[in-house]
Amino acid sequence: MFQIEFDSPDSVVGIDLGTTNSLIACMKLTKPEVIPGEDGNRMVPSIVSLPPEGAPIVGNAARAELIDHPARTVYSVKRLMGRGVADVQEELKLFPFHIAEGSESVIRLVLGEKTLTPPEVSALILRQLKANAEAALGMPVTKAVITVPAYFNDAQRQATRDAGRIAGLDVLRLVNEPTAAALAYGLDKRKQGVIAVYDLGGGTFDISILRLHDGIFEVLATNGDTHLGGDDIDNRLLKIALEDVASEWGEDVSHYGEAVQTLRAAVIRAKEALSFALSATVDFTWHGKAYRREITRELFEGLIRDIVDRTLGPCRDCMKDADVTPEQIDEVVLVGGSTRIPMVRSAVEVLFRARPHTELNPDEVVALGAAVQAGILAGTVENQLLLDVTPLSLGIEIYGGVVSKIIHRNSTIPASAGETFTTGIDGQTNVLIHVVQGERELAKDCRSLARFDLKGIAPMPAGMARIEVRFLIDANGILHVTARDGRTGLEQSVEVKPTYGLTDEQVEAMIEASIDHAEEDYQAAQLAGARIDADAIMTATAKAQKNSAWLSLTDEERQAVTDAANRLQLAYHHEDHQIIRAQIDRLNEVTHSLAERMMNTAVNSALKGTHV
Ligand code: ADP
Ligand code: MG
């Protein structure tokens, strides 16, 4: 059997912007996949450090900065998103960084020389994820679905949207994290049911109960603890290890930041290993001294039992609020890295009296679900199932090693196309059908997918035989190739299965190496998109100017709208979509108060419709 990959060219990505870790994912055919960074890591720690000069440091690289430069390194910024200064007094006590004086409604974090708002910090994480995806997919990524906790209020959601905008992402939708988790498991396909999503991450615990009816998820209740998670386990193990080290070495290392950080990393490694093994060792060396301690799972479970138990109360409260009993819960989904701990899994199973879903990586399921939502939206927004397209052209090798493309790149599937070929030699009775995938002109530069012989062709003078080759890609992405002798009706076929044989790099290289001008295509699509949006907002603005609300604006406000509309008119024929976008944004901004005033009129919906 032959393998073929259909990598979705659809650039809508799904992002889990987490407190501890963030991930980006996209659809590959019908399956979501997490996109790793260039270092191969699938998770980007949600840590940002701002050096006095040069680019911000994000992710794993910023981890070291937590020790070296704590005053200009931010973590857990999600806790500050969309909050006012008064809301976060307690939180701030736990952070090493400070907020700028005089900021009341908007928090500004002082990071070395600079001050940044939480959405700006989050935007740096999003930028990193976007860059990772762009590098892996080999194309610009501009549209995203971002997940948020179900309990996030409007301000927190808006702040998340802003972060996306700042990062250069068009946030098509914010999706609740538990909903994303359920989507990742395909639970939407069951149409009806009650789903509990138990999410124990690094620093937060969330329990959500969802009701699914007719494919729509409704959050019945949420509960949790904003300061409960893997960090608590780490802190407890660290405290014990520090005491242990002190008694063994006769030296307290707890005042040395670097020593503490190294020991913390060692206990985290042991903790994570204990999810898969019955014992693990904490290995720590510092200034020539070595410490080594074996921890059994039994000991570990004794140490963390109360932490695990602290998640159960919120679960019971959540069921009460949702007005469901454990018997009424159809599915339980585990989310968050800390649910890898076997003791957590069994506690959940006992409480809900149901075996939880664990097939997917718990720290990836939210991102995977976001990618599923992104795929759904890509289909809806573009008015076609963009999910189901062929990423690369498919064809056969013909005379001279040249490729004859039969199904072109980006064709929606299911797709079917055929072509008729002939023989090159007098009396030829068989032809080799060589199926290739790629954008290059010569078969040797494309990926070979299948070869098969069509034998027993009626002997004919060269050029007289009629060989009909048909390609069919079915809805599952499976390629069927059929070759048929037009005179005898003799037929031969193969099926090419969609598995993931090509790496992202290969696809990227193939697209780049092609004469297909992927970049130009992309620019043209962006330009067309920008003009469509420009048309929509100009029409809406013209309508709004006839609305009574128009007269309620000040002269300055009216002038600003007129100016912005004129500028967009001028930018419209520009070849650079970003110039058009900039004016669309500007017009969007100045028509904002107008839109608000027309809240109850039909015109409003026309205008607001262009704001998404
Ligand atoms: P968040 O949603 O808060 O961003 P994650 O879902 O990525 O966080 O969870 C991070 C937490 O999961 C960390 O505390 C990490 O140590 C923990 N974790 C990851 N893998 C394991 C494992 N194998 N066993 C136990 N805990 C783990
Ligand atoms: Mg999470």
C-alpha cells in the first residue's frame, strides 16, 4: 500500500494560551495536530523576558531568565489578563514583578526599562506560537481560534482577543477550554449528553460541566481553584528536598536562587516520571556536592493526597450547580498535565463513577480542540470545507519524465478528475502508471506515491491507444487511481491511503521549491480578502451615515469617520493588503461609538458584522 499525506493548507490555527504552557495546533486533513517549535518542543512555556536590548525571550529560553533576571521576566500572565489593578492585589504579592504607578484600569507591568500590559505580554507568546506554526507550515498564519477558561468574563476575553490582534492574528473565535477538550475527543458527534471536563494544570484547577444538545455545547456550571495545580505538588516536593539536602549537607541552599531552581527542576522531573514508573530519583548536584533520593509512587501519593482531594469539593459543587448527579454524566474528559498522575485519574474515576477519557495527551487536548474549531470555522467562513483540500498536486509521470497534473493543489475534496493518455511505442501492450505528488514539472523532483502496470493493452500503432487515467480522492482523503484501456475496457487500480508520511518540512520544501508561487497566491488571497472586508465596512458606514445616530455624534467624531472612510477609499486599490487592512482597522475604530449608538437598529448589525 502507498502512503500519502494531505496537509491542510488552511492557515486557521487553534491556540491554547495557557497559564503554564501554550500550544498551537492545526488540522491535518480530518485530524488536529500540535505544531512543535523549531526546537522540537510541542509546548511553549508561557514565560516572557524582556532584555534591555534586542528581541523578547519567550518560552523555554525565558525559563533561565526567571532566575537570572526575575524583575524583567513574566510568567502566569494569564492571571492578569483583563483584570484591573484592584482585582489583582493578592495575585501581585506572589509575583516578583511590579506594576507601574498610576495605572488603574489597565495593569502595566514594569519589566526592566519597559512597561507592558498583560495583553502585550500574551501577544509575545502568541507571536512565538505563530512563528513556530509559520516555520512548520511554510506559510503565513493570520487567523486563529484561541481558547479561554469557561469562567473568563468579558474583559478577560476581550484582553485575550486584544493579545491576538497585537500579535497580528485575526481571532476568529474564542472557545471555552472545556468545550475545546470535548471537541478534541469528537464528543460533539454524540449530539446529546452531559460531559464533565476536569482540568488540573500547572497553577489552576478547573472543573466544567457541559451539556451537549444538537451539536451545541452549553456550559452548565464551572468551579475550581485558581491556585491549585502541579505547582503545589512541586513546591511540596521542593520543600522536602530542601530540608533533606540541608540535613544531609549541613548546609541550607534555599537562599541561592540557582540552587533552588535546579532542585525544583529535579523534583519536577521525578514527579513527571512517577506518572509512568513506580519510583523515580531526585538528582541534584551543586558546587561539587551531590544529592540523590529515591521516591516511590507510594510515598509520592502520600505526599500529594490532600492536594488531589482539594479538587473534589469543587467537583461536587459543580455537579450541584449543574444539577446533575454522577450517574447523569455521560463522559469525563481529563485535561492538564497534572492529570497524568495516576492518583488523580483514579480519584476522578471514583468521584464521577466513569472511566475518564485519556486517549489524547492531557496537556494537548485543548489546543487540539481549538484546531478542530478552527477547521470548522475555516469551512464556514470560506463557505467551503477548506479542511478537505489537497495540499499538493497529484499527477502521473508521462513521456520524458514530465508530470501531468490531474488533481491540482488546493482542490477541495472529494475530488475526481481524469485524463486520457496514449502509448509511445508501436505495439506497446503495457504501460507503467507512476503516480506522483508535488508541484515540480519533472517526476523525479516530486514524491513518488505509487507505480503500477496496466497490462494487456490491445497492440496498436504508437499514439493510437487510449489510456484513461482517473484520480478520485474520497471524503476520507483516500486517493484511488484507475487506469483503463479505452478499447478493451481493461482496468487496473490502486488505492493510496492518507497517512502521515510526509513531514511538515518536506511539504514546506516542496511548496517552496515549486514554481507554484505559494507566496504570491497567498498575497493575492489576502488582497482579495482585504478588499471584500473593505467593501463591507464602507457599505455599512455609508448606511450608518444615514442613520439618526449619525447626527448624535460630535462634529469631530463625524469628521473622523468621514476621513477614515476617505482614506480607506484611497487605500482600496493598493496592492498591499496590509495597507488596506490598516485603514479598515482605523475605520472600525472610529465607527465604534457610532455602532454602539445604533445598538438597537438593524443598521447596527450591518456595521457590527464587519468588526469580527
Ligand atoms: P496549564 O494549563 O496551566 O498551562 P498544563 O496543562 O501544561 O498547564 O500543565 C502543566 C503541569 O502539568 C505542570 O505542573 C507539569 O509539571 C505537569 N505535568 C506535566 N507532565 C506531567 C506528568 N507526566 N506527571 C505529572 N505532572 C505532569
Ligand atoms: Mg491548560
